[in-house]
Amino acid sequence: MATEFVMGNEAIALGAIAAGVGVVTGYPGTPSSEILLTVSKRNPGGIHVEWSVNEKVALEVAAGASYAGARTMVTMKQVGLNVAADPLLSLAYIGVKGGMVIVVADDPGPISSQTEQDTRTFALFAKLPVFDPASPEEAYAMMADAFDLSERYGTPVIFRPTTRVCHGNAPVAISETLRPRAPASFVKDPKWVIFPRLSYENHIRIEQQLPVIGEEFSSYPRNSLSGEGTLAIATHGISSAYIAEALAALGDAVPAHKLLRVATPHPFPKRLAREFLEGVERVLVVEELDPVIERELQRLAGEQHLPVDVLGKGSGHIQVAGENTVDSVTRALAGFFGLPVAPAAHCAAAPEGAAEPPVRPPVLCAGCPHRASFLAVKRAMRKRKSVFCGDIGCYTLGNAKPLDMVDTCLCMGAGITVAQGLQVVEPDAVHFAFIGDSTFFHTGIPGVINAVYNQTNIVVVVLDNSTTAMTGCQPHPGTGDTMMGEIADKIDIATVLQAVGVKHVETCDPLQLEAAQAAVLRAADAAADGVAALIFKAPCIHVAPPGVTYTVDAEKCKCKICFNQLGCPAIMSVDGKASIDPALCYGCDICLQMCPFDAISTVTAETTGEVQP
């Protein structure tokens, strides 16, 4: 064993490698993205790793490999599970041969997601076992358990870390010995073909199997029961760490109590929970996000006619939304135990008179080509009734003022399809659908085909920055790079659009502002006779070198158009004049193109007083 200080996502990846995983697929989504990347970096050889075009495809590729006996892992975030739901619910009935672990990273808060959905509830719906790690160390160790259970019962297993586990860091003992795996091969069998009669029989098998797994989970050492008393706490995951800190902060005044930590919430470890409830009068359940453990304990108490009050989200003792914190848990425990506590008793007091940190809303990076794309469309359409449908990605941030260019945003790929619905109801407006290059491949293509087939007049704007920027600059089919280190043929977005029947397809550089505006007008006119597509192609600043930086001549600055219309974080107002922060300027020169007074120029030795190298 060698101890490494690793992120939770790295621990998950290394745990899968140690467990003998053979195929890893996924789609990037915060907070899960680093898992697949780590497998790629630490690949000992022989593991197939791929970013699939979406989560549904990733799961289906892994299913095929698992049918042949390979251990497989699929990675995604909680909203990605929605995309993968169709094959997953069927796969729960079909089953697997090689162990399959589906890592679904939940995002309480939410910190970087559209929803706060709880994958534990999805596991209950899908009738699948779920593992819920509390720390990077436990996540590493649990991976082997998850693979083993998957193979023993022939079922996919959901592995549900949350953001604080995924992005937390800890010293983890990493095994230097990998599990040997027998060569995989596919054996033809009717069981791999889903039919109604087979599904009925498998449904019965699943219902019979779940209580057996639940009984096994009652003896699983990571489900822990400790303490004694008539008061009790039940928890799981990262909340168990908050409880430990909160109890330490409350100190010796805390009365005797029982503590149950549930690491496998479904199927629920009933026998262990029944032991936990024995002799208890009141239980506080501390969990994120849904009251999964709370409901199971309430049901068990009812079934067993136990005189116990189960408190939690339903009773208002625990917040119903957002992530827990040490402070919120400390207050909840203090209230439960009848103890006084200051609002942040466990924290060091802030210095008297200390200012609150400023609110910093998310914005597009300085130099981001998406800002130029939005500006070109906004300027070109300023005299025409227009609606701007957004999508999931960096470009969602185009909703911020002064751009204000995202009127709708629902889910991956929905910008194109929502625009179609709006156009049907309001045909006198020009409806734009913005979508990124990675999202275009993820779920954008079917929407385009639908618009062409149903002859819906919309403008599809593909913001092609040559990467999957928001989740960490992962490659996609349009970049030609694969996670196996190979170079594939790039899939050209314009060619795809033309192939599905889009008549007007134009590619331009959004950083050439006047030319981009003219291209927008041509696309808007073409959309009167069907789907038109405009591809704004310019690399993300994180994959392209910076250009020269710019400065403002305060004496020439008259209007602050750059400040009021562009919204670039490198431009600020100083003494009523626009000013460019050289540390942030990336050299896109859109502000230079906008300035009507020639007040903006390239930074030179003369303007800085420094000698240029």
C-alpha cells in the first residue's frame, strides 16, 4: 500500500482500477468529471476509457462490455442520470455479467447544476442497490465492494458520491496490487434480449433479490451502529462528518445517544435499523437531499409498532433543500438535544468590523468568444423581435447583464427544441437556439432533425469553442482527440447539419464583430424558409494562447459602450472612464472594435513605461 493525498474523484477512479475495471465510459459533468480523467491518466494498460457523446450512449457501451464479462464503470452527474434513465431501467431487468458500477455524482446546493435531485431516490425507483460514501477514503474502499456485489447478484450498482466527497481531499492508502480478471467473452443467451415475458419474470426475481441484498447490507461493516440511549441520530455520507464536528463542538453536554450511519441506503438495511430503533424514543435524521433514511425509519417503526418519533425534513428539523453544513447540523443537534448554541459556535469569530465578502456572480471569462457571439446576435437583431433560447454550458452565463441574451434554459439540448415550440406559438419572432459544440453532439442533433422534419423556422447558433469548457476542457467528437490517446477524424458540425437537411449553414469567427453581425442577419433571413444554422467558431481561452492586451486612453474615453454593452470582467469603470485590467485582458479586441472614439489601443512599451522583451 502507498498513501496518496488525492481528491475524492481520484480515489473513486483508483478504487475502480484496483478492483479490475476493464471499460470506463462517461460524459463530463461537475462534480464527476475528474473520475474518468484519472482513470485515463493512471491507466495501467488494458482499460478502455472513453468520453461518450452522452450518458445514454456511455451506459449502453458499458452494458455491452459487461454482457461479455468485463467489469465496467460509467461516470456522470445527477442530471446525466436522466439522460441514461432509459437504458438503465431496462438494464436493471436484464442484468449484467461483469460487475457494473454507475457513478452518479449528486450536487446538493446545487453548486453547478440545474437540479438538486437525489440519486438515492432514483435507485429506489430503479430497484438498484446504491452505495453512498462519506469520504474519499471510504469511496476508494467501497468501489471493490460495489463491483463484488454487482457480480454476485448480476445487477448494475449505483455509486452516489456528493460534491463534498468528490472534491474533498484526503490521504488514501492505494493498493499497488490489481485484481486479476479472467478474459472476457460474450456468451449468446436469450436472457440478453428484453421481451415482456422475460421482464415480468425478472421483475419477480428483482423483488425477491432486494430483501436478500438488504439483509446483506445489515451486516455490511460500513453501515455502523454505535452508542446507547433513548435519543438517536441517523445519517449518511458527508453529513456524518458534519455530525462528528457538531458533536465535538457541543461537547460534554450532549446526552447519551445512539448513532446510525447508513452507507447503503437501498435496499435499506432493515435488520440493523430495527436494532437501532430498539428502546429509542426520538430520532433525528440528518441527510441530503431527500428524506430517504427518514422515510425508511418511519415505515419500519410503523411496521414494527415502535413508539418512536422520527424527526428530520418532514418535521422541519432539517432543511428541505440545499446542502447541510457543520453550522446547520450543529444548530439542528442543539435543538434536538435541548442545548443552547451560538449561530456559529464551532467557528472562529470574524474580526469586529470585518466586511462581508462581495457577491461574485458567475460570468463569462474575459476574452471568451461566446461573449462576442452573443454581442453580434444582439446587435444584429436590435430592430427585430427575437427570442434567445439558451442551453447548458458556459454560454448559459450569457443571461447576465449587460448581454441579457438567454431567455430560456432547461436542460442539455433543449435550446433547439424549446425554440421550436416558441416559434409555433409566436411565428412573427425570430427564434434563436444557442448550443455549444459538445452539447450539439450530446443531445442537439435530434432537435435539429426534428426542426427540419417539421419545417420549423429557427436559427440554430452553434458556439464552437473546440472543447467542453465548463466541465474542464474535455475533448469531444469535434476535436478528434480520444481518452485512449488516439487521434480520430474530427466530426465536422457543418457537414452534420447539411447532412440532416439544413439548407443554410454558415461558419464565421465571432471575434470579427462586423462580419459576424452580417452573418447573423443572413441566417435570420434564411430562417424564414426553414432551419438556418450559424456556427460561431473560435477557441476557448483555455485552449488557445492569449493575444496582446489593450488599454484605454482616458482622455479619449467618452461613452463607455464597451463597459455598458460588453460586460467583460477585464473592463471596469474608474473615475467615470472605462479601464482595462491588464491582468485579466486576454486580447480578444472586441472592445477595440466597438469603441467609436479610438480610445482603446494595444499595450506597448510606451503605454506601460516598460521595455518589452
